[in-house]
Amino acid sequence: MKFKRVKYYLLMFTMVLLFGAYIGVSFFATPTSADTTVPSDDPTAGLTPDEEQPDASDEDNNTSNDDFELPTNAIDLVNYALNIYNNGAGSTSTIEYVVQNTGIWQGAEVGVVQYAVGNTYRCGSESLEDVYFYYADADPLIEGLLLSNNLVMQEYRAINTDTEKNSFICVGTEDYNVASRTYNLNADSGYKKSYSMDQGLEKHVVVYSMEFPLEITKDTVEVKTYDTRSNKNYTIVKFSYKIDKLPDELDYYYKKNGSLPVVTYTQYDYTFVISKSTGQLKRMIREETFTSYTTSVPGGLTINSKATFSQTFTSMDKSVEVPKPYLTYKKDK
């Protein structure tokens, strides 16, 4: 196998993220109003070039200079990047989620778009998935049915996990403002639920601040794109995940997260944007198409959906402090 040799320093430091009544997400560049657009088709849109690596002659830098090899095989390269994410010092990211739903109800075609924006934090045994769910473009004919049957979500939700402590804590509230990234867990709609890790994962299936949930091998994926030329800073790898290799639990992901019934996947693609200089993940994009059917709506409702999930990393392999939104919950005091 052909390899490209690269030298770089892994800089380790602690970023202290303040949190109090509201998570200090102003640390990140976040929009001032709700963004109701689908993530760009360009996997590298909005990304800045890799930061310049320290010069090897810098005598003040005590970090050792390690040689390492970046695989040129698409599957090996992705697993190399995922290993850094899964086992590195820590990471932070911003996330965008858009689910475009088209329903057929009593012969009429109706639609609603589910959105989510937020952040993830991961360090050691701890993680946080911090998300604002909202919706738009609902047909007035069916909006009430969708809301009353919990087929779309409108709430702030945060999930803290700590595998060493076997702790899974979920908090949420409908008293929130996605534009200002603020929320009130102590409102009437606020809640806090605590589980063991097994109980929490059984309920929510996947928490995207934890380890990457899928196995990437030649048996589970087909390589659709392996692009090393179109961007000088990043390699772009796109896989089509084999539907029959998806974990059975993913059929229940949308049901467990309270937005859609059990689904049948028809396509499941993943795009990885990987730094050429460090081998680290810069962005992951998941694109799904699926169908579902619910009898909770009078007359039954068939739903055709396309979901796009984009996770852009703002730090990788660096120790971070994981905020704990549940500490602001006072209703159980």
C-alpha cells in the first residue's frame, strides 16, 4: 500500500467553556437567527484551511515530533480519522440536521421540515449533545396532527453521558429560543431524566457526541467518492452504507427520538472530510432517505423523508471541558 509521510505536532491544551444559566455557545460562530436551509452540497463549504503547523525548529515547543503515515486507501483513511475521534483527547463540533418530510394523507400531499442545530463536546469518558429542535413549512391541514402525535419536535434537548460513571442524563424544555441559543429548563415544560448507559442508549439509540456508531469496512460500505484533488487541504470520501448491514436499532432511531415512526431505509450515505495535513476529521455528513407509516393519524399517514446531518469539528484531539446543562435544572431541588 502506498503511503504519504507527514510530520506534525499534536498540541494538547484545555479549553475552558463557561456555562451557567445558558451554555456558552457564543464561543462558536453561530447564526443570529434560525437557519432553515439544507447543508450545502459542497462538503468543504465554509471550511477554513488547516492551521499552519509549528515549525520543527521551534526550540520553545516541547512536544515531541512524531512521524506517522496517512493511508491512501479510502476505508483505511476514514478509519484512521475515526480512531483519532474515538480515542483522542477530545473534540467539539457544531451540528445541523434537516429532515424533509412529505406525507400522503387522505389523497393529499402535505409536508413539514424538521430542523435541529447545536453542538457536541467529547472528552475522556464524558460527552454532551446539545440540540435545538424546531420545524417549518408545515401544511396547516396537518400541522396539528403532526404536533399532537409527536411526529415533529420543538424543544431544546441536552444529553450528558459519562461511561465511567454509568451515567446518562437527558434534560429538555419547550421554553427556548433557537435564534439566541437560550433555554429555560425550569419552565413548566422542563424535564430531567436519568438513566444507566444501557437504559439511555436503548431509549435514544445513538448519541452523536459519543463514539462513531457504525462499522466502516469493505463488507459494510461501497466507496462512491475518493477525492484527493478538488481541495488542497482536505480529502473527501463518500460511502454508500449497505442497507442490510445497518444495525437493527437504527430502524427505531426516529421512533426512539420522538419524531417519526419506525422507518425503512432506502439509502444511507456518509461523507467524510479529512485534513490532508493531520488525518483528522473536519466534517461528517450523513444523508438518508427512508419511508415510514403511522396509524396514529386518522386514516393513516405515509411519510417519505430525506434527512441530512452535518457535523463540523471545531477542535479535534484536544482536551475540552464538557458543559453540564442539567446543573441548571432546579425543579428537583
